[in-house]
Amino acid sequence: QAHLVESGGGLVQPGGSLRLSCAASGFAFSAYAMSWYRQAPGKEREFIATISGSGVTNYAGSAKGRFTISRDNGKATVHLQMNNLKPGDTAVYYCKAPGRLLWGQGTQVTVSS
């Protein structure tokens, strides 16, 4: 009964910010690494960032310096803070629990004037 639900996407102007959330349930959240991916139309799904159960982070080069992954084990939630957004960031953003082979349904982020 493991489950992931993303939220926080929307329309934002270039240079703006969004904070995505992923709520987890049905498994021992604090024991698992969590990741964010994105997929733009016509492109393959792309890794963004991961965070271990203890808070150690790893980022794709394109995300480093603009995006920050974090987690709240008490609330079983992982976040992605996205700053200085660009039109190329437009995509559906997905939360993943790799150890459970589990994906959320995705949330749309559109960066446009």
C-alpha cells in the first residue's frame, strides 16, 4: 500500500520560484532514499536530485545551485525548492522512492511569460 503524491506545481514566470512537495505513506519513509525526476514533452525522464534517509544529498549538474532537495521524516514528506526557474525547466516533476520501485503521479511545472 505504498503511495506517493506530489503537489505544488503550477505556472510561474522566468526567474520565479516554486516549492514542490511529495507526501509518502505505506512504508518506513525515514529508512529510504527519495528522489526527484522530471520529464518534458518528447524527452526522456531526467534525474534531478536525491536525498538519503539521513539527509545526504546528490544533484544533477543542471540542478546544482538552483534546486534544493530536503525531507521531513516526521511528516514523511520530501520537498524540491526550485529557484531562478527557466523555460527549459518546464516539465512534469515526479517523486520517486527507488528502494520501493515507486513513483508518484507527477505535478506539472510550466515556466513562461
